[in-house]
Amino acid sequence: MKNINNFNISEIIEQELKTEDDIKEWLSMNLEAYLDDGNLNAFVRSLEYVVRAKDTISNLSKKTGISRSNLYAIFKGEVTPQFDTVLKVLKELGYTLKVA
């Protein structure tokens, strides 16, 4: 899997996020990177790519109750999401956070 900074969103979705296993590996890799470097924006951006691979921002907004404008601001790095917001997005996508 490639680093998020090396591709545009369409290429990542098309080439890297084809299956559920790909997506899980992608999220795990980017969460580990966040824990190493503290770059929350990069992790949130990787989460946006997963949202777009599985659904749309509009549908995610409806399902989570988080406004579209807030989601876009979060994914652009204009707003720092609260931890519960990240968990809500992960949960809606069908994922959980594990401590190993």
C-alpha cells in the first residue's frame, strides 16, 4: 500500500481500496502512521478516502447526523474533529477501533 500523500483520491480508491481487506489495511496503516507522527489531518484524509470508496459524503452526513459542511471541513483539515466524531464515522463505515 502506498502512502496517502503520493496519490490523488481517485487513484487511491481505484488502485488501493478495492476490497474490505484493502480498506482495513489502509485504515490500520494510516492509524499507525498517526500514532507515530501525530499527523491527525493525514489520518482523517485517509478516512475520507474510505468514505468515498464505500459511500458518499452526503450519505455519511445523513447517517451520522454530522453536517456535510462539517465533514468537508474536517476532511480538508480546516476543522479538527473530536475523537467521538472519528469514532462515529468509523462505526458508520462498519469498523471499530482496537487496542492491541
